[in-house]
Amino acid sequence: ANQRGLTTGHFPQSLPMAQMGGLTATRSIGQFSTLYGGIEDLVVGLEAVMPNGRIVKIKNVPRRSAGPDLRHVFVGSEGTLGYITEVTVKLFPYNPAGRWMQAYAVNNMDVGLAFLREIMAQGYKPAVARLHDQWEASGSYSKFIRNGESIILLIADGPTAVNQATGKAIHQISKKIGARALGAQPLRLWLEHRNKLCEELDDSSNLRSGILWDTCEIAANWSDINKIYHTVIERLPKEIDSLVSITGHASHVYMQGTNIYFIYSFKTVDDDDANRDTY
């Protein structure tokens, strides 16, 4: 599609190892979802094979006036209802050279969440809107930020004229919030390394080191998301003595709220039941 100047707009972190049937069956959400939506917004039709061998085909049409929408019976079904054998998705013009990209440093997560909320409330839809807390920011983006700051990564995708207008408006909002512009280099760094996790999944050195790490993601309304972030960050160290790290970032932003994607790790012991309990 890219070779034809087109994109699906769907960029999951698992992209190097993903297939369209799996992305549909797991109701995947991509890194550019704030603009393009999740896979449920992109699928216009599909084919599936039921357990008894019956083939179901859902036509590719712009809209359905009567429900239920049978696409959503299979989208997110995780293989429980049948095998998804064909998927038709929307395509959009692909213009990566015309993207607007800008990173901002903010004093803390609360300011960053307020920044993201204001962008969405005013009706702007950047393709990428990510907010990393001070611990994640100090790791991957240490040379760009000051001590204790969080970092926001923003990309406006699509037609150049729309990108530039979106970027100009976001920059005006950043001034009201008190954010500090960092340029596009943090975005280039993120784009280069964003899918490296797929390589690490097969790396057994993490297990040999005695450290277990995983992720947990939750989406919530703007009224609740700050409390969720702070409560998890404060409680986990008190409840898990072997905790090594706990960080959080927002990576999918919606009109009514956003998500926090927690990454945590803890030291394992020579007792599977104990490790399971900690997990």
C-alpha cells in the first residue's frame, strides 16, 4: 500500500509480527489511532469461517442502517467464533514527508494530561499523541528533558495543509499550558525504535536475569485518569517488595479520555507459585 502512496493508518506495536486476521480478531489499536481509529474503525468488510465450515461474508459498504453490525461480532472475538480469512480495510493517502512533528516537555503528568485533553476538546486530531511520565522520559529522552519533566510526542498526519494547521493550533495550546517545545528529534527517535519490543519478546536473557516485566493498560475518562495513574504509581511499591520499576504513559487519546499503559517489573524467586502471586 505504501508503494502506491497509501496507508491503512494502522500501526500496532506488534507490526513486524502481526497479520490482518489477528489484528482484527484482537480488536487491535494502532500507534496512529488518535487520527485513524482502531481496527474496528478501519474494517469495512470481512470473511470468516465458522466451526461447522460455513463461510460468512460481510459486504464492503460505507454504512449499515440496520443492526446489529455483524462486523463487530468478529472484530475482537479472538478466534472464539470462527477464523477470519479475509479483511477489507479503509485506505488513506500516505504522506510521511509532509508530517508535522513536535515534542514538548511538561512539568508533570497532570499538566501533560491537561494538554492532551485541551487538544481533543478543541477538535484537533493529531495521529500520534503520547505522554510519557518522568521515569520513561528520563530513560529514552534524557538528553531532551530536565529533571522531573514528562514528555509529549505529537505527530499530525495526512494532507500537509491540514497537518500544518493542526500543528500551529497545538503550538498555541502548548503556550497556554506552559509546555516547552523540544523540536522533532524525539519523534524521529521514537519512530526508529517503536517496534523493537517484537525483538525483545524472544530474548530469554530477561528471564535469566531474574526480572519479570509486563504491561497493563487501562482507558478511562478525563475525570478519572489522573487518579488512576497516581494511585497505581503510589500503591505498587508499597504492596510488592520485589518491585524493580513502575512507569506509565498515555498513547491512545480520545475525545472523552485517554489510556495509561503501565510497564512494571519485579524480581523473581525460585518459587513459581510465589512469582504467580506477585504477578
